[in-house]
Amino acid sequence: MLKGNTGIREVHGITKEEKKEIMAFLQGAVYCWCKNHESEWFSARDFLGGSNFYWEGTPMYALYKKHDDAGKGDGSIKAAGIDAGWLLKKVLIEDKRTFITKRGFKIREYSWIDGIIDGIKDEDIEDDEDDEE
């Protein structure tokens, strides 16, 4: 469950099976993050950027390939990252645990709050609209 901005865009151009595998991959990353970083904020960039940028051999590669096949060249990486951000948001909306969201620098960030933060008020949760991710 995601509290705050729950607007979502559908990711097209991949099969249902690819989407299912990507979402399972992302959910595994979220579970790992929550176990090791509890109340720290995270974004798709934490799971898929930096030293984790090499997607070949993972379900994430389907997103890159979709954009590369469409002729986006160097823009394929950024476009795949945006798609990954939307799929991560969908994973969090469908998760049984509770997450909050806020707007970071050019990205959307999330934090797991179950059993971590007591007394959160609705006005503490950012509910802005964004269309970058």
C-alpha cells in the first residue's frame, strides 16, 4: 500500500510475462532494502543505477531493449529507468506493507513505515502530482 501520490502510468511495449518478472524482481529489491535499511528513503535509482546499471541477464533488460529497439539510442537507458520507476510504484501500491512517498531531486522516493514510524499524519505525506517517472 502506498500513501500519498498514487497516480500511475501503465508501461507498454513489454509482454505481460516480462512485466510480471520485472515486478517480482523489483519487489525482491524492495524486500532486501527494507530488511537492511528499514526507515531509509529509496528510489528505483538505488536498485537499478550506479553499480547496478548492468541489466543484461535480469528481467529489467526487457525495458532497455524495448527502447533500444525503438531507436532511442543513448536515450534508451533514461527511458528504461523511467519505466522502471513506474513499475516500482505499482509494486509498492500492490504491496501488503505500507509505504509513503515524497518528491526527491528529479525522482520519486519511498519509505517503508510499518512498525517504524508511529503517529504519521496525513498532512506529513506528500501528495503532489508528477509526470516525470
